[in-house]
Amino acid sequence: MTSIATHAQRAAIRAQLRNNLILSRMDQRAWDELEPRLEISDYAKGAMLVTQGSEQMEQFFILEGILKRVVGNQEGKEMILRLAAETDMDTSYAAWRLETPTPYSIVALTACRVARLPMETWVDFLDRHPEVKKVFEYEIMRLMSEVMAHTITLHLLDAPGRLARFARKHAALANRIPKKELAAYLNITPETLSRVKPGRTST
């Protein structure tokens, strides 16, 4: 982990953060306060950022790559709840507010770079910047609605319908996700995905 001020690519990182959907509207006073609290971390594909059941909670702003939010059971079966890429974020905020362990894992679907900070630090910052808190909590509600809509999709739509909805909702990610991961997100087998999505697919 590296601070932004000492990072070799700090100019590019600052530009990426300025494009983040939560942070883009912050004023300079808020930036000056938040930046020293952020740490930059790089993760290999498959790395675990947060483990399901963890009480160590963090806030992540995605600079490069794709994260997946995953929930699993004791038998090892997993379900991908959401995908998030550059300009987006992931978080343990709801679990923090409910004072419960994080009910899902956050995993690097591809190699990733994130800006991160402990949830306690992020909540403290939000409490001093109500305009940022308002944007952030709205995004939390949108995120929860997105997860619910995805779960409903898996129950109501067939494989072609799930794929069509993914292509419509996540067009920017369509060619960046390995076939195996996309199949898992759609809750179908890779073979079924190949039948309903002819042509080249990432591996």
C-alpha cells in the first residue's frame, strides 16, 4: 500500500479519483482532507479484498480493473452479486451501519488498482461533509437496487434474456469479463453461455 503523495503515478491516480462517481463533485477542501487518508493498493486477479464474515471493513474506489461482490455458502457454492469497474466503488458501509459482519466477499475479478481507506475513517469523513454523504448514500441505495434487480433477473429470465440484460446494462464490461466469470454472474454454465453468445469470448 502506498500513499498518493508518494506514488510514482500520483498525477494519473488523482485524475482517476476526480472521475469517481462519488468523489467527482467534491470541493477542494474535501479533497485536501480525504487524499492523505487514501492508500493505493494493487491486486492480482483472484485476490480477496474483503472476506465474507469479516469485521474488518473498508471503502474502495476503483482506479483500474474490475471487482466482483460474491456470496458463498458452506458447500462452496458461490453467487456473484455485482460487478464494478473504473469510476465505481465497493464498500462494507451497510454492514458497518448495521454492526454486522460483511455478508459477502469482494474479489479482484481482473488485476485491479484501488484507493482504499478504513470504514471508520470514511464514515468520519462523511459526517463532516454532508454533501458527499448525500451522494454516497444515494449510490448505496442504487447499488442495493441493482443487486436486487440482478437476483430477480436470475429467477425470471432464461439464459438469452439474462445475457441480453447484461449486454444492455453493462455494455462497457461485455468484452472485459472472462467467459467463466460471466457465466457465473449469469448463473449459467460456460457451455450454455457459448451457445447463447456466439463468437469470440474472453477466457
